[in-house]
Amino acid sequence: RAAMCASTAAVALLCAGLAPAPAGLGPGDCVKPERVAGIVVGFLKADSARLQALGRQVDALEANVLAPLGADAHAAYELPPCLASLPDDACAAQQHQGETALEAVIAGRIGARLRSITVVLGRAWRARPTLAHFAHETPASTAPSQTAVDRVRRIEPVQQGRAFRHFDERRGQGTTLQWFKFREAWRRMEAAEQRAGRVYDVVLKLRFDAVLLPAWQMCMDRDLLRPTDPPVIHAMTDMIFWGRRAAVAPAAAIFDSIAWFEEAGNGTGRPRMLTRPVAVDQTLASVLSLPKQAFRDWTLYQKIGHVNAPDFGIGASQHARYKPGHAPRNVPQAIAAMVANLREAKAKGLAWIDPVHGGPGTPSLTQFVWCGGRSCTGGMDGLFITERDFVTWMLTHNVTVCDVGAGTTQLLTKQLTVVRRVSMRDCVFDTGQVPTQLPPLPTREGAAPARQPTPGTVVVPSLRPAVAQGQPQPTPIASWASRGLPSTPPAAAQAVSAGAAPGAAQASACPAPGGVYAAGRASGLQREGAEAKHVAIAFHGSFLHGKRPTKTADAILPAVWTTAPGVTLPVRFDAFVSTSTQQLEHRPCAALRGDELCASLVDGGGFRYARCETRPYDGDAMMRLAHARGLPFRDNAKYSLFPHRVLSDFITIRRALDLVVAHEEEAGRQYDLVAVTRIDVFFFFIQVVPARTDPGDWWAEVHRARVVGKRKAHKPLWEDRFVVGRRDDVVSLRDLPDEFVQNYVRLGNQSYPEAQLWLHFAKLFGIPPVRGKNLAPPFERWINIEGFRQNKKKFNRFFLVPPEDIPVHPRFRPPGRPGALLPGRRRGLTTERSDTSVSR
């Protein structure tokens, strides 16, 4: 709410008429739901690597979702099909082995919370009629008997729809099959309800490969989970959603109703996107209940910008809409236009807009915020798009779709990647009439009113009872008893063990703890003395991206140094590394072991000695450190960078050089030359340009040049990927973190490391930093960097979300003076006059 109600005129429409925010709930005011069911679906594989990854995911699911909520688990998954050439008996044995291994991992971690397991057999099983008995047998379990678990197998039904052919059959995706798994797991949940004699209060739809963090928190009042509350669900696309049972129930009917999105049928279907009706109140509340980030990247939120909205022409300009396949020029204006037109519909008394059966005055429909590629032009009509049509389905069934909430701020993905997301805890309703209870079940024309459902029957809430008004009419989902099955399902053959799965990897803390490690001969610098030349390579970078040595250092740089005509000395290399304990910025669980890294530098990299320092990386802490120094979240460059990232890199340079100096003090001797580089650049991309005469002269030429690194093609830039030079000159780079703020302003609110280094060495050499002034011979005279490609992801904000108290602005703001801006040109260096004004 705070993010959307900004103080700009473009977003003023969003905040006008909003209902007051609910009062804060104290610890004693939060009443938790008593009975919670978690339906967990997925496509799983039973090889050892996938089982270990699954164990980590289920550990996180149990620790952050099921255990805090006391939820029962109902799982439904599919295994990859057998090869067609595999005999039937071998295929059945392979399937049985995979099921046993997967249940050992799932049940071993969830334990007594596991209530049912549904194994979905793919359509390939229909080509094996001799295995029909296997498909109807109860999946066996080798776990000791502790808790009775309802186990069934189901064969994927025959499908002919366009989405099935386009996504499931051609691309191997589970676009439609996931809803079949959800429906089958829902039926097992109904059976559990019948056995217990009461229904669940709250139902969660979860996935094995996506877990929201940290531990979930639910309150009956705040999260609208009471029977008298408006029907709402809390969702992150179609991957994860939850709400009270009656509000989630329409999702269980999606699989049987895909034809409504793809076929006109007898006139009840709506294959054309712009003919689908709009529930005005629910759509407006859904828009207001999402942070603005949802309209830039729906993958962590939902496709609310893809659903229909009335178009009265209010705020409709080139700035207020997406072009098909393009981002909007102004997201707040686009949201404001969508909200304004929905409010106009409410003002005209329109609660339900059906363009097919509408009368005079019915407005046309559009998608204000996102046209979804080709859907605005009809190219995606008649195709079930699961993320978009899930939202449409829920809205047209009188269910508001809010943000996933539950106190979560991160997502653990199937790559064990942690992605941060801004989350809204509460649903925001527009002032006006808000439905306070679920309406009766819809009835078809001429039929008797539907009876109130008994426990175990899916409830499909709707305010639109007539087919003629465009209400989607799903195939009813029958309860366990109505399908002619016994009132109590057959008892499972065996129960599930609560013990750990054999051989499964145990969860570990993320990120891993840091430390200082060493390998090789630490006394080499002292003992060899003048018998050799000594070069220290300081490797920096917050993340190593899994890179390791691929060749020895003397195969990359010359192995000898000519000190005089006819006199050469061997060159000894020592390595010093400062990095974080994680390989990637967005994967804190991809741990880096400092001892293994040091050993690889000595054994595979040919270094005489290696010292490695690893520390846990805290992105929020680095953002706050940069903010405390007046640096913005993103700079003002043409291809803007994130100053906290550059500052973090400079800090690792300082720490690596501190390791160099500390080792010199221990040995009582200094290095002849020092280089600063990255592991990936050093071992993969560096090529030495041979000296004109003797190869041993290369080091002598570097020593005469003081520091090698000035870029030839870009004179005011210094090569930051590899810097080598005299010991004192290179060790001075420890001052980079302290100089960063001042140089950021001098560069016109830019944080390019190459320009930062150029200013540093200009100050060191006592040369005014003006364009065209040669500080040193060009870098290309000694080194070529071949095959290096720019990492475009460093410009990407997908994994970076600043804390709410850190504003996103591109210019320097002095600490303590949030409104003051220091002067600076957009690109290039400031003049001496502007630098003087900055100091004043």
C-alpha cells in the first residue's frame, strides 16, 4: 500500500478513496487457523542428484510452511515416463523404485503431517495395456508403519486441447497437467476430511520446487480467513496460493474447465480474451492489493495486468499502456489508468461487465497494464495460458486475488536460489460495497437452486448465476462418496516413516560461515629471497561463479624475469583471495569452501602459496552501507550500475591486498610486483603480449611502467579486470572504498570501476584527470583479454530489491541531508571548478 500510494500526481488516483488500513495486530490478536491443508504438486525425478535437491526443498517446505502452520500435506507428483524400448516388467520395476525413493525423501522429512500421496502416471502408460493392473494398485512403501497414508495412482487423462498440444505435448511442460494433479490431490484431501469428520479451514497450493521464506504467519482476521470475510486468495502466480477452503475451491475445477478458455462450445465458452467478463470490484481490489513491482515482473506476483478491464478512455495515453511485448514508459500511470477506469465502472453502477451479453452503454475491454505479447491483437486467443487464466478464473468466481503475503519476503527456487521479493501483507479494498460472505452456488438456467455443499464438496462461489451473463460453468467436482466409492478409502498397505531418507543430504545453514584458509609453502617469500622474483596475485570479487584454476600461473604469465643482460631469475607466484562464502549473488546455498579453493590454487594453479578469506555476503547490509555514505541504489550512467555492488567489489580488493601486506609482514620481505584481478579473468581470458626482444623483458617493462592497466580505446578509463604493477602503486588500491563516494560525484553520479581506477591513479601519479592526458602506456601493449563477454546480468535488477527505507534515486545525497543533491554532469568527468563546488 505504501509503495503504491506514492506522493506523485501520477499515482494520486490510486490513493483516493482507499479504505483505511487495518489496525496493527498485537501478538494476542492474531488467531491462527486450526486446520490447514497443504496440497503440494510437482514433476519429480528420482536420480541421486535430484533426490538430494528435493530433500533440501522439502526441508525448507516443512520448516517454513507446514510446521509453523501445523498443516497436513497432500502430495501429488509425476515421474518421467519409461523409455518406449523398455519392457513392461522393467518399466514397472523402474516406476516402483522411483516411487519408493521419492516417498522416502518426502515422508522422511514431512513425517506424520503427510496424509496422502497421489502418483500420476503419464499418458505413455496407455500404450502399455499389460500394465493396467499396476496403474490401479496401491503404491507400495517400504517405510516402517507409523502413520496411515492414503496412496493412489492415477493415469493422466486423454486431452485434445490447444494448451495441452502447445505446452504439455510439444514443449514437455505441465501447463495443464499441474491442474490435474491439483484436482486429484484435492480429492484425496476430501477423503481425509470425511475420515476426520470435519473440513479444513485453510488450503494451500504449494510446489516442491518453490518455497516462500521465511516462516509463514497467518491470522484469521488480517488474512480474511473467516466465513464472513470477503472471498479472497493470496497468490504468487499459479505456483503458490492459499486462502480459506471455499475461496480456493474454484481452482480445483480449472482442469475440467480448460475448454471454457479454448472452445466456444454451445456459447458458454469464451476463447477470445476480450470477450471474457470483468468482475469490477474483485479486479479493482486485486490491483490495489499488489505492490508496483508486480506490474513490472509478474513471475514473482501474478498476471493481474493481463486480465480485462473496462476502457472508458480515462488516462489512456501512450504513457498509460504497454505496447505488445514492451514495458510501459510509466508504470504508475499505467496502473493509475487501470484503477481509474475500474472506478468509473463502479461509479456507473457496473459490478459485472460482459461484452457478449451486455446492453447499451457496455464499455469495451482492454488490458491497460500489459497486453501479454499478442493477446491484445487476438494472437493468443483460444489458448489456455495458465498464469493469466488462473487469475481470470478466480476473479470471475467472485474471488479477489491478493498478494501472497504470509509475512514472506523471499522465494527458494528449484535451483536452490533465494530470490527476494517485496510483499504486501494485507488485501486493500476500494471504498464502497464489499461482499461480506460467499453467495450461493451458481445454477444453470431452468435448474433448481443448488443445495449447500456437504463437507468434502468443492464450493464454487459466484455472484453470476446465469449462463447468459458469461459466468464460466465448470464441470462439478464430485466428492469421494458421490463417485460411488466407499465412505472410507482403503487403508494404505504401509505407513510412512518419520526418519531421514537414507543417503539424502541434510539441510545446512545458508550462507555458510566464513574463515581464512591457507595452502602451500608460506615460507617461500622469506627463504628464496633474492634467488627469485616474487609476484603476488590478489584475486577479488564477491562471487566466483564456480570458477577454478584451469592452468598454472607460469603458463599464463612469463616464468622468468630478465634483471640484466643475460641474467634471469625465476618468478614465484603467490595467491591471495577475498570473496564471499557463496558462488552466486542470488544463491546463498551454493556454498564456496575456502580450503578447497586454496588447495586448487596450489595444486592446479601452480601457486607456491595461497591464502583465502571468505566472508558471508549480506546484500541488505551492503545496500545500507552504500546508502549511509549517500550513494543511491542505482547510478546515473547510461548503462546504470548498482553502487553497492561496486563498493562490495572494492572492499574485496582491499581485503585481498590486506592479506598480501599481512603475509609480507610475517615474511619480513615485500613482493616485487602485485597484480589485482579476478579468478575467471586470470585463468580463462588473459593472453600476454610477448616482449619485443627477450620474453624475460616482459616483467622488466611492466616494472618500468609502474602500473599496467590504462585502456587505449577509452582514455579516461583504467582496465579493472587485470591491474599489475609495482608493489606500492598497486597496494594503494586499498584506498578505493574510501575514495568511492568522492569520485562518484566527480564522475557525474556514476560508479564505473574503470573510471574510479583512472581517477585513483591520476591522483597517485599527480596528473590532473582530464581527457586526453596519458597517464601510462596503454594496457594493450602488455595484455590482451580474449573471449571475454560482458555480464549483462550486472545491469539487471531482477534479484535486487532494496529495503523499503532505501529510496531509489540516481544521484548522490549527503548523509543527513536527504533532500540535497550535489552537482555533477551526467557523463564524463566534472571540471576542476565543479569539483571545487562539491568540496564547498
